[in-house]
Amino acid sequence: MIEINGRCALVTGASRGIGYGAAVFLAKKGCNLILQGRTEEHLEKVITEVRSLGVEAYSAPCELSDLADVERMLEYIDSLGVRVDIVLNNAGVQIAYRNEYIKTPVSDYEESFKINTIAPMMIVYHFLPRMEEAGFGRIVNTTSGIRREPQQAGYSASKAALDKVTMDLASVYDGSDICINLTDPGWCRTDLGGPSAPNSPESSLPGVVVGAFIDDRRSGRCLAASYFYGMTLEAAVEHAAELPSYLGSFD
């Protein structure tokens, strides 16, 4: 298991839910943080909490559906002069649940793809050259296990696209110390998952962060949170090494 004390992670969607929990988890391990949320006000609570744990933390408010704002955020992060070692692309949006799915509007796809596919990949592409220079990086993109639900077409399609581009990229970096993987937090009671979801946000840990700690130079796995539920971080890292890569599935 790698040591992240003193490293820096960018966590998107950090103002609440799973992203909030991931940020606090990393801070407790001594990881400095750059935290994205939609507004400065939304981020105040998590920034205060992680700083109280003794780490450096920077607020990076950004509206991910505005791709120009994503570029502005990346420029701001560059201006901090901090090397980003870990990227957790946690933020996502589920636009609507369409019972009349054959009337799904084009806007469902447009907004979903901007936030769930394009913005996270803009972030990945931005930091990869710096990770290559440093010879180290951890990227974890958040996917979804939704299947056979045309009612959520925009959401599921955008996550499927994220899966594909993530795995394509992972195939290039597999075997290096830049590890690119997916995580599926499961259906949790968050603003996105809704109050009827069977799992608490806490159940996503340590699964959604284990990709930041792996040390086996392997990319192309889906580190599903349900698999790691109840494990210590150390045990989760050991079990992650046993999981198969899905790179061959995309040949």
C-alpha cells in the first residue's frame, strides 16, 4: 500500500455525499486536498473539516456543466503551484428518471455527457502529463452499475462512455506507476441516489478510495465499493490486487 501522507488529491463532487466522505478519508491519511464543488459556499463545511485534520486544503468551485468553467478551474489549480498526484472524479449528475423514456429529450444526453464524461476526462487529460513527469499518479473515475433502465438513458449512456474512454486510457498506462481505474460506489442515499437507495454513503468506503492506495502498477479494474465493504484499507488494497482487469474486454 502506498503512503499518501503529504501528497495532493483533487476530489470532485466533494461538498457532499460520497465525495465528502472520500475527502475526509484521504485527509485522515495526511493527504492534502483540492476540492471541487459547485460553489464556494457548498465547500465551506468540508474545507473546514479537512483542515482541522491538519492537511492543506484548497477550494476549487466549478460548474462542471460549463466546460469553460472547467478550464478556468484547471488554470486556477495550476496557479496554486501544487502537484496533483491523485484524481478522484467523483462528481456526477442524474438528470431525470423518465417513465416515458421514448420521450427522453436531447438535453438529458447533452447535460449528462458534459458533467459525467467530458468534464472528468478534461481533468484527466490535464493532469496526466504532470503525472508522467513525476512518474506517479492515481486516477479513479466513478462509474455506475445501472443496467437495463432506459428511464435513465442520459445518465447510463454517459457513464458507459466514461467507462470506455477510461479503459482505453488505462490500456496505455497499465504496468506503469500511473494507475487508472474505475470505481462503482453502489446505489447510495445521496442527492443523486435519492432517499430510497439501500446503502448509506459510508458503505462506499474504502472502496471508492482504494484506487488511490494500490501499489501493483495495474490499471483497468472496476473497484466496486460493495466488494470492499467492511474491510480495512490494508485488506482492501490486498484484495484489489486480486481483481481482474477489464482491458481485454475492450479489445
